[in-house]
Amino acid sequence: MKNLTKKEKIVIIGAGSLQFGLGSVGSIINSEVLHGSTISLHDINETNLDLVTQSCKEAIEQKHLDFELESTIDRKKALKNATFIINSIEVGPRFKWFDLDYETPRKYGNKQVMGENGGPGGLFHSLRVIPPILEICEDINQICPDAFVINYSNPMSRICLAIKRKFPSINFVGLCHEFPGFIHHYSKILGTPLSNLEMRAGGLNHFGVLLSIRYINENKDAYPDLRKKAPEYLSNLRGVMNDVDLIKYILEKFGYIPYTQDSHYGEYISWGWEKANIEGVRAFYNGYVGVTLLVGRRIQKSIKRGKGARLVKPDHERAIPIIEGIKTDSNHEEASVNLPNDDVITNIPRDLVVECPAIVTKSGLKAIKLGDYPKGLAALLRNQASVQDLVVEAILKKSKEIAFQALLLDPTISNASKAEEMFEEMMEINKNYINLE
């Protein structure tokens, strides 16, 4: 077992994102395993970083907790002696770029469902955010090469693939809450507690399905019941969860239910626009933007009124349980993480990062093998693997030519001439953020 007396240094990069920073620190300071650790907060937004730091400092002092808190805009200083690093950066302003990534391709007739992780929007999101993340990894490689890195930033699969290729020695995992956030539906569909269901899920991030599900008490395959009952259940969700039409269609035609909703799953499919509830997707997005901005303003007001300490509460993310598991050599299972595809899924390329379950050990995370993916869905994954391959190569080689090839390969592109015009306009919009030759 790992020595529990060792004091860790946990660096949070992007800590100025108020909810993320406060929630991450809240989880750390409520961990008995991590008592005595140093928490280092880093962000380039000094104003927001100061707000988060103020709140966290007050929370630690009020509860007389054994944690040391650092805060700096100097990344190299933050990384010194780091043992764990949690990254969640975004090139801001976040929603301005999301809107440009979505609306600009639409001017040229492109039908991308969302544009955060796939489609033309996903390409340019990747071209903006991956280079600065690789700069962070360069510093990690130089300053704290043995640190364990946890990435939350999107586009998850492409970021993790770029890290895998550029810095193969870095021990990292990508985390997303899509699968844990959807599993309660399986319990409702099947009329049994979650504790009675044994599940395996995987694929690519935002492009995965539930692969198997069993009733534990009967040792019986539950998928036949799920296939029978889920379509009606999903239809009845319309109006509550407005973006489930594509999930229902995939289940009916391919026999497996996605755990990612339309706004992400449909980003990778040429006919996603036709089968997804686009109005529902946009309603979800607009609601998400409104709530996020409102919550952000409320947090700022609370902190400025001296009530920030009460906002430093544990979040529901899995980064801290994973850090605890590595520190204690827990050997517990994480249901959904992103790791290199070393024959985890055997009928898609190995040079890929896949979403899969894993065991947490003192050495990091060990992926649980999933074997062959369902054939039809594997074909969809292989197409996306080819796109990701070119996107990452374009970034590593700083090649505008390869970036355009990646765009042409994207399944949402149906007109090459329009794609050229779109590409040039988006390059112009992003000229201060993207360096391709």
C-alpha cells in the first residue's frame, strides 16, 4: 500500500473557472486520505483566481483543516513538486467560441448537431485548445514528469490522443461524467435498483454505448428487457430531456443504447442532424448557457459578500476518488474513463484513446478490456478515429493542409467547395489562436 503519510501536491489548472475550482477544492478538503496535502490553484484569469482563492482560504481556515493553499498565475511555479494535476482549461470566452463554431459552418449549409467535439466546430475547437494543453504537458514533462494528470477539457478524445502521441511517458486519464450521469435511467427503465445492475460501457468520449447489462440477483442478461422497454421510456422523456431522439434511433437500429445525448453523440454522424431533435438540442444548449452564466454571477456576488467559504463543497466528479485510489492502492473500479486503446477495444485502431472502465492502482489506472465492439457501431468509431488521427497530426505538424483534410473527412461535410470557403473563414476568425502553416 502506498504510504499515506506522504504529502501530495495537487495542482488545479483552470481553477479560475468558479464552479470547477470551488468544487475541486471542496472535494479535496473533505478527503481524509488527502489531509496534509498542498493545493495549488492556477489560472491566467487573475481576477477569478483571486475569488476562488479567497473562498478556499476561508473554508480551510474556518474548519481548521490541515491543508496548505497556494495560488499563482505562474504555471511553472504551480507545477513545482506536483504529484497530481487536474486540468480543465478552455480558450475563452467559452460560449462566444461555441456559438462561432456552431453558427459559422451553418452559413455554408453544414449540418452539425453541436460542434464542440465533432464536425467543423470540433475541428476548430481542437485547433485552439490542444496546443496550449500540450504546452502545459511540456512543462509537466520538464518539472514534474512523475505527476499523474487528469484532464477534463474537451474535445476529450482528441486532447488525450495528442497527449498520448506527444508525451507518451505522461501518466494521464481523461474524465467525463456522461456515463455516470445517465445510468439512473437504466434503473428506471428496468424497474430495479442500480445496485442490482452490473454494467459495462465504452467507445469514444461522447460517442459510447452501454455494451452489457445484467441483473445481479438473477445473474441474467437485462439487455432484452432494456431493448423492449427503453424506446417508450425515451419517447416519454421528450419535453423533460429534449435531446434523446437519436439515442432511441441508435438503440432501435443498432441494438445498443448510447449513454451520451444527441448534442454530443450526433456530432460524429453524417445523418445525426436528420434523426436528432435539433430544437431540443438547441433548447438544452441555450438553457445550459443561461444557467451557467447565472450561477457564475451568483457565485461572484456571494464571494464578494464574504460568503464564499460555504460554496467550497464537494462536487460529483471522479478526480478526487481516483487520486485517493492511487494514493491508497484501492484497486476499485471506475466505470468510465479515457485511456489509450492498448487492445481495450480490439476491432478499432490501437493508436486511439477510448472510453472504458478501469481499475485504480498505485501505478495509475488499468483499463478493463472490452474486446470486439458491435460491428456496425465499430464502423462509426473507425471513421471518427480517422478524423481524430488527422486532427492531431495537423496540430503536431502545424499543417493547414492536413487540417483541411481532416475537415473533408468529417462525416458532416457534404460539399467540398463550401468546405473550402468555410475553412478559410474559420481560419480568419481564429487567426489569433491557431498557428498552422
